[in-house]
Amino acid sequence: MDRGRPLKIGITCYPTVGGSGILASELGEELAKRGHEVHFISYEQPFRMPVNEPRVFFHPVQINTYDLFKYPDYTLPLSVKMAEVSRDHGLDVLHAHYAVPHATAALLACAMLPAGRRPKVITTLHGTDTTLLGRDPGYGPAIRHALMCSDAVTAVSAWLERETHRVLAVDRPIEVIHNFFEPQPPRRTRAEVRRELGVDREVVVLHASNLRPLKRIDLLLETAARLRPREAFKLVILAGGDFAPFAGEVRRLGLADRVIVRERVSAIEDYLQAADVGLFPSDLESFCLSLLEAMCFACPCVATAVGGIPEVVTSGATGLLVPPGDVDALVHAVESLIRDPARRLVLGQAARQQARTLFSAEAIVPRYEELYRRVCAAG
Ligand code: GMT
């Protein structure tokens, strides 16, 4: 198949630990492996951006502070850097991950460039850009404008696509391109990691998130406190944020000997392979990349049936979904998996298969390549 000439792609995302930045970084890595040139533009090097990878470049956005500004501005310096990188490297595409302020800055960058030298703008919606900021009257109209003016818009789940049409009344097609995950080989063995965690025969229940309120760490801990028998499990939390505010609750619930926290882990594969059950009690998720990461390691998950999660997990076949906010159901589902290793195995293998078939780089990255080529060909 003629895959066409390699493209020059600018990617802007949040560099911090969060699903959109992780997805954007992994996409950049996969595009570079496929021969494209990838330019990351952000205020910091993204957390999981590949280093020492040929054809991957990072362009920091410099932000100066001025006494006149009560609130520092990022959008304008970002747009200037986007325009500069587009011009200097002849970018074909600016791919904005998370609409605010990345898509707006990309459009402004294009407006600063001469006609004929403007890259195409693709915006990928990740979730709260629609569900939270889209509802904010101070942001909604600007997000809607950015989506209407982008050359293409994608959403990471069919649920988010529907929600964006509903919340923002965006009168244009939005393509659904699900997230993907391509695990790296773990650096240590499962036994080594479990030894580091101080786990012997206990079932490792794993939660990974940035700990924001909608991840419902309160329900996560309450569920753990009610699991019986309590000596049968350990809860491992991979925290993409500061866990200190939850330490008091861990003690209050008598969980100090059950909960193990690791912050800002980069070799997540080490811990994913050591896990037996995933637990994700979120109030809302457009996709839940952490859930997919666990599935890739044949770890069956218990999660809430919210947002795009039912597109990732088939309840009863590749994991167990329960109603949001229902601690009884969470406890019941996790206990059923703790007690039944054979069921864990069956669900886990099916989860891995579903992840490979639907959400691997091989399945998803060509969808982005095809989209880039289509918008570039549109002139
Ligand atoms: O979930 C977060 O708080 C972070 C947020 C982000 O933008 O980094 O995650 C969103 O994008 C992820 C990657 O596409 C999705 O897996 C998450 O489900 C989504 N979060 C929400 O919809 C709340």
C-alpha cells in the first residue's frame, strides 16, 4: 500500500500526568516510528514524550510574567510558537489535544501565517473540554468556535461525540477515534515488583488516576475499607497527583496496612503486570485510558458504567461495570473477583484480547494518519 510521503505534524497537549497528554505523547511516538516528523509544542516536555527518538522534537513555549497581567496568559505565546514551528519546519498539520486553549491557539497561529503556509488544524476532544469547560459560559462559545473552524475534529469515544453535539450544538461531523495503548515490556518481573510492594499472596487491586474529584478517591477508599476478608488484598494506587490530602482518610478507615501509593510512576507497565484487579469508581470518563492500560495486562477491571467506559469494557465479558456511586455494587464486584481466580483469568484474557483488537496502536494510529492525509488533500 502506498502510504504517501511522511508528514510533518505538530502536537500540542498538556505535558502533565493526564490521559490527554499521555495519549498525545504515545501518538507522537507511534507516528515517528511510522516515519513522520513530530514536533511537540508545550510549556514543558510531556511526561511520556519519547526521548532519543529520531524524528521527535520538543519546542518549549516561553512564558514571561508582566506586572500588568493579574493572570498570566499562555494562549498567545503558545500561538506564536505554533506559528513559528509551522513556518520553520513546514508543518502539514497542527494537532491540538484538548480544545482549551490548544485549538484556539492553533487557529490563531494559522491566521498569523501567510496563506499557502498554513497547516491544517485537527482538534481532538478528550472529555472535560466538552463536559466541564464546554458548559462554562466563559469558555463554551470559544470552544464551539474552535471546533467549527478546525479542519477536522475527533472525539475519543462515541459517547463524547454525542455529548459534544448536545452540549455545544456543534453543527459539523466529529469523528470517533478511540484511544489506544501500546505497552512497553516491563523492566522488572512480576515477582520483583510484588516484592517491592511488600505483597505476598494478597490480591493486588490497582487504581491509577490523577486523583481529581471525579475519580472518586473517597469511594475507592470506602470500597477498600469494606472488602472482606481484609487480609486478602492490597490496594495499590498509582497517583498522578499529590496523595497527601487522602492520607488522613486512609488512616481513619483503618487502611494504613492495606494501601500502597506510588506517585508519578513512569514505568507503569511494571505495576500493571503485578495487578490482579483494576478498580475505577469515576463519576465520569469519556474513555478512561488507565482502564485500557490495565486491560492490556490481562487485568480484569471493576468500573462505573459512565460516559465512554461501556465502549471500552463489555460488562461480564471483559470486566465488570456497576452503577456510579454504588459502593455496595463496587464491593460486591471486587470481592467476587478476589474470591475467584479462575474468573479473573477468563475476564482478564478476554480484556487483553479486546484491548488488542480494538485499542492497539495498529488499530488506531492508521485512523489518524488517514485523517491527516484526507484533510491535507482537501486543499
Ligand atoms: O481524566 C482526567 O482528569 C484527565 C483528562 C485529560 O484530559 O487528561 O482525561 C480525559 O482524557 C483521557 C484521554 O482521552 C480519557 O481517558 C479520560 O476519560 C478523560 N477524562 C474525563 O472524561 C473525565
